[in-house]
Amino acid sequence: MAYLDERGRALVAEAVAEAEANTSGEIVTILTDQSDHYNDVAFMWSAGASFAVMSLFALLPRPFLDLWDGLVAGWGHQWTTGELASMVIALGLIAFFAMLGAQQYQPLKLALVPGALKTARAHAAAIRLFKAGTEQRTINHTGVLIYLSLADHRAEIVADTAIAEKVAPEVWGEAMGDMLAEIRQGCIAEGLAAGVRDVGFVLAQHFPKPAGDKNQLPDDLIEI
């Protein structure tokens, strides 16, 4: 899926090429809509809504029963144990599927996902993609992944072993800050390019480009 136009993709690719001109490090950029579908969270909210409605019925059954009597059963209806149990189950199912249906609206679904869980899922997705496409795919283990999840509003920078041994994780904070500052203004390509430049600057300090060094990973932005 494409999130940027040709100009935006070219801007990111050019930033990668320029950054790698001064380092043996390799920078990979990945842009995605969201890191997870969060279906488990949607089911948990739906189950919670179902439990809440059934609990409310258990505490205050009279309004529910009076409403049903007025609409269908008629006044003076004598409720049996089986009918009451059926009412509880029906209310629970209605609440469950109503909540599940409401979460088909993606902004609501994402709004109900805890921020800490979004961070954890984005980190897990970045690690998974890093292992699949970047880790140990360079001669000296000098690959870096810049991962951006748009709907989650999360970003990750993951480095290969040789880089991690020399560069502390907090060093990437400036790159992350510059990248997110642009993205918050709606400038996604510019934000990624800013992050790439900062990462390239750090890599050039620790892994300067030797003579004869060749490009080992693609410069183009990967959109998934």
C-alpha cells in the first residue's frame, strides 16, 4: 500500500543515499498504516460491554422487565427463571455485538487501544521486520531500521549488533525527535528524511565509509 506520492518516496530515498555516502552503515525505512489489527482488544471491550450490561440487569432488573412487558409481553406478565436467564443472555449478546460493530469504525477502535499496548505492538512489529529484512544482512552487521506506524502514532529505530555495541539507544532520541516534529505537522516524507539524516550522522561518526564500500540494502522506502 502506498502512503506517499512519488515526490515523497524520492525525498526519503535521496536522504538515505546521502546519509549512506558517509558511512558503511545501511539505513532501511519502513512506513505502515498500523502495527496490529488489535482484534483481541476489540473482543475484550465487547466482552466488557456484555458483562457490564448483564451486571446492570442483575442489579436493576425492573426497568428492563417493565420495558419488555410494555413493548411485547403485556402488563402483569409473570417472568419465569428460564425467561429471566434468556433475557440476561440476550442482553449480553446484544451488547457484545453492538460494541464489536461500533469498533468497525477504525478511529474508535484505535482510540480504545491503550497507549502502552500500541507502543509494545509497534516495537514488536519493528523487531519482527528488522529480523526479516535488515538484521545480519550487511557484511559488518551495520544495518538500521527506521519504522513508522501512522495510525498508531508510533516510531521505532532498531540497530544491528555492531551498531548497538557502540551506540546507546538514547542516542537515537534526537533523530526520533526531529522526525516526529515534522510528522506532527503532516510532513511524513520530510519527517522520515530528517530521521534518516540524523541516523546517518551518528553512523558516520562510528562507522565511516571505507574505500570500495558498496550499497548492501535498498534505499527505497518500504510501504506495507
